[in-house]
Amino acid sequence: ELGSGMHPHPGYLHLDVIADAPSLDLLHDLSAPLPFVSGTVQEILANHVIEHLSWRIVPDFIRELHRVLRPGGRVLLRTPNLRFVAEHYVQGLTTPEHPDDEAFIRSRFGAVTPALWAMLKLFSGQDYPSNFHFACWDPEGLAAAFRAAGFAETSTAPFGREFSPGEIQLTAV
């Protein structure tokens, strides 16, 4: 699990840049090459990680995912959905977000307006150094980036529970 953070999922080797993350197996900055031999990983879980990487290095990151996977291996990835955010903002809509983030917005700005909601969705909570967003994707653009990196199959059909309203859930094989 890449970027396992404070809520690691059982059954995975956990990589994160946060040194005191629970169940941390490898301290690793995902802007660097992955510390695995080519073709040795069966499955990669990346929940809300790719948006924390500069859009400039995302093609390299995706090629690294492809490099370390075994033939037939898969990536399960969740990330905010730019189209969802834009459509909700234009319509003046919001969705429930992390209670701490909503409480902070209310304490500083008075209310969670569509603009502040969109800012949170696009740029994250920004409450610790690795919690800033640098990119936001739409489903088609993200799937195209994975195909360009060598993945034969991509799907944006949901593969599990939704962690954040409107997120993209991408499976790449």
C-alpha cells in the first residue's frame, strides 16, 4: 500500500513518507523509484496518493507502478475527481468532508461554501507537510495516463467503498 498513512489496510506492505505512520514497513518518498525488483508485486493499493505528487512526475510514477507489477498484476487507486468537483462547484453543491477540515473552515470562514469546499477537495487539508495536493485528474485523463505508461486495461468502475465523495476509483492491469 503506497501512502498508507495513519489508516493502513491489512494485507499489504505499507510505504509512506510519514515516519511514525502505523504499521509502516518502508519509509519512502513516492517521487523516487519504488524499492522493488521489477515484476515482483501482485497488487498495489494507492488511496488518495497520486494527487500528492507533482503532475510533472506522475508519468514517471505510473511507469514505476507498471515496472514493479507482475504480469497480470493490478493497481487499485483512489483520487479526487476534477470533473465531480467542477460540476458541484458550478451547481453550488457540496458534499460532507472530513469533520476536522469542515470544522476548521467553519472556524476560520464561518461556513463551508461551494468555493471553500472545492478548495478543500482540490488542495487538501494542508494540515501537515505531506498533505498538500499538486494535481487533480478526471477519469478519462487518469486512465489515459495509465495506458500511456503501458497498462493494457483500465477501468474507473468502483472497486470498493468510497473514501471521499465523488472520487475516481481506477483499476489498472
